Amino acid sequence: MDRRQFYLYEHHHREWPEGAFRPVADEFEERFVNDNRQADSLAVEHHDFRLLLPRSRNALDCGAVAFCVYSGTEVAHVAWLATSAAARSSLDHLGYAVRFEEGEAWTGSAWTVPGFRNRGLLTHSCRRRFEYLLRSGWMMSRAAVETGNTVSHRATMWFEPRVYAIGRQWRLLGRRWWSEMPVPDEAPLHKTSGT
């Protein structure tokens, strides 16, 4: 049996003041990719980010948006957002609710290539995806980070989300179960400022 536990976040998107976050190095180039045609064009001069996640082609076909960071032609970081249930389910199978019909979006499936870790790319990626959603009219998004992933949790907390629950997933023989419980008051994650 596979058991995993997640912090569940609700982000209220807003404009952040200039200088609120450490800038990433000039060596990095970023792109939002909305469909496979754009990904094909990008792959002419860059490594194809879709090779990092087998579901990428289907996710783009379902309406998910990839945020890619490159160092030269090399993929450094990829993260995703979705504004529909179909786009989200192409990437994420966790049981927490995202109310797309009420203006909530989903963000997740972020991954940084090991050689580019500890360079602020996840924090930068979160900021850029939240800005993208805000400009597109999505005022809020939901996300999950596994409780043992302290690096992702720390990056997420810079954006002062509401940690609304702890989700638990069990998987056995191809079946999944999901439950949520309140966040204990003594949990250190209640800090709402960046760490």
C-alpha cells in the first residue's frame, strides 16, 4: 500500500511589489506553453520539455499550460497550471477539490532539474504562474505539496497561502482513497510569511 500526505494550499493571487523576490540569473529564459504546436516550435531550438513527463502531450491537448525555464537550450524547470477539470486531471489525481466553476485554478507538477536546484526557480515559477493566472482573470488557485517536501513547502509559503487542510491518499491495487483533516494548530506551517 502506498500512503502519502499533503499540505493543501489556497492562494489568493495579487500583484507583488518590485523587489519582493530575489531575481533569477540572466542565464534563464522562460516560456508559457499553451499547446503542442507551441511546444513543437520551442523544441526546434530547445530540449523538448515534454520528454520529462510522459503525460505532457495529453495535458497540453486537454488545456493545461506549462511554464518552462531554460538555461540555453537545456530544460531547467517545468511547472503546470490548469483552468479546467479536464486539464487538471490530465496531470493530477489527488482528491482535493478545485472549484473551477467558481473561478479557482490549479497549479502543480513542478520539477526542477537537479543541476539547477537551489537557484530560486521554484519560487520564480510560482510567482510567474500566479501572475499569469491573475492576468487571465483567475483570482485564486489551489495546490498540494507532499508534507515531506520541505523545499517546495518553503517556496510555497513565500506567497502567504492559506493552508486549509492536510490531505491523505492511499493507493492499493490500482484503487485510490482520499481524506482530509484540519491542520493542527501547533503545526509550524501556519506561518504566513516567507521562510
